[in-house]
Amino acid sequence: MDDLDKYIEARKKKSLIFAKNFDKGYEHFKIGVLLKQARLDAGLTQEEVANLLNTKKSAISRIENHAEDIRLSTLVNYAQAVGKSIQFQVA
């Protein structure tokens, strides 16, 4: 575990509010990172994905950088545009 991980774990133990907000924020961040990586793996630009989804490049940027309020249908359409599929798990 590196210093950042140690710091985050220590903060989570000190503050339940921090822990809740951090975990929620991290999940949103992770979704955006996964979407961006899928696009890059497909060799597509944001502009190309936007054209496939009949939207603007700025919308794709917003999806990749602020995925906290993304609709399920948008996730599915984005994944299909980059040649992927979405799998959900309720745990």
C-alpha cells in the first residue's frame, strides 16, 4: 500500500462522511476512466464517438470526465459505439 492509499484509509477511519463521499466519488471517476479506456482501446477519438452517437464532442468529454449522473441507456450506447458491452452486478 502506498502513501496515498494509507492516507485515504486513515481519513476514512476518522470521518464517516469522508469515507462515504470518497467511495461514491471514486466509483463515478472509475466509470469515466473505464469508458475513456474503452474508447482509446477502440482507437477512436471523442469526436468519432460523438458522431457515432449523434451528439457533440463536448458531451463525450462530459461523460468521460463527469460520469456521476450518466443514464443507463447512455452507458449502453457508448459501450456499443466503442465495440464493448456493459455488464452489471448487484452485490
